[in-house]
Amino acid sequence: AQTVTQSQPEMSVQEAETVTLSCTYDTSESDYYLFWYKQPPSRQMILVIRQEAYKQQNATENRFSVNFQKAAKSFSLKISDSQLGDAAMYFCAYRKSNTGNQFYFGTGTSLTVIP
Amino acid sequence: GAVVSQHPSWVICKSGTSVKIECRSLDFQATTMFWYRQFPKQSLMLMATSNEGSKATYEQGVEKDKFLINHASLTLSTLTVTSAHPEDSSFYICSARDPSGRRTGELFFGEGSRLTVL
């Protein structure tokens, strides 16, 4: 079965600094998607960044980037120039691409941004 | 803008009553929607997969008679918590994936519904 592990329940970062959130996953599939979702205090989950497993290049979205290590089954999120609005719960998620529907979520990392 | 909308955001009900939560996909047709439950500071727990025009698929341990799911149209799924009890108090979140391929792989979430059973 697929599992997603986030080993950091809580993290904090100084405003304008960089922070990295860790995620590892377990799968026997070769083709899949990985995601980072953000859940701010308003509670609606929003997509931060997505990575297709077949792509070797790490995904980047403005201040957000990932370090995707397929062999190690690692998918960390780097937030650069942290802003107060980045404070939220961050969930790493996995989806097998072909059958496609079920998402597996990690337990989340609560990020605090210190002014 | 939001592509999945959930209503109501907050609901308080008395023990023994039933509560219906609606989930709508706004700009795509969702043949499949997902219902999650989230406890404070915890991850999302998949309760069931809602399939348009057919029965929902429930995860192990989820009582299908308590959590009734109806997916009567391609844009609407409902979750009814029947005979609610205080232990059903939780945050319920629906989600859907755009099957058209325009936004490959992404799961869109509703705003969530906070249920409090007195």
C-alpha cells in the first residue's frame, strides 16, 4: 500500500528566510504524481506545487520548489523568502497516475512564520 | 477562483438529527468526488468515493448507513450525516478531480464544513 510520511509535525522559519519541509513516500509504481497542498487557517486546501514522477526536472512555482529524489522516494518542499502568509499546514500527497483517483496524504507539517 | 464549493461552512445540530452537506464542482463535470474527514491538527481521512450515478465506495470502518452519499449529477455530491451524535463532530471536506485533463492530476477541495453536534 502507498504511504506518505511527513516526519516534521511542526516547523518554524523567520520571515524572508528559507525553509524545507520533508516528505517521503512508499510505492512500487513507476508512474505517479506528487503534490504539496497548503491548508491555511481559513481551512480550504490549495495546491502549492505538483511533480510528475516521469519528469526528472524539479518543479518550481515562484518561491516554492521541490527536491524530487525518485530513487530515494523523497519529495521535499522548499519555501524561499518566507512570508507571513505562508503560515499554514502543509500536506504532501501521492496519486498513482493510471487508476488515478485515490490520493494519499501525509500527516502534515504546521509551518509558523516568525516576523 | 474556487472550482469546488461546499455548503454549509458551519452547521450546528442537535444529537439525533440529520445534516446534509453539499459539494459542487463549478467549472467541470466531476464523475467522481471524494469525502474526507479531518480531526484537529490531523491529516485527511478518506471516508468514501462518490460516483455519479452509482453507489459510493466507502473506506473500511466508515458506516455507510450513517454517512449517506448521493451523487445524482455530474456537479453535485451530497453527504448526509444521519442521526448525528457528538462523536460525529468534525471537519468534513469534499474534493474532486477535473477529468478533462486540463489540470492534470490536481485535486480540488471544497472550503470544508465544520459540523458540531450538541
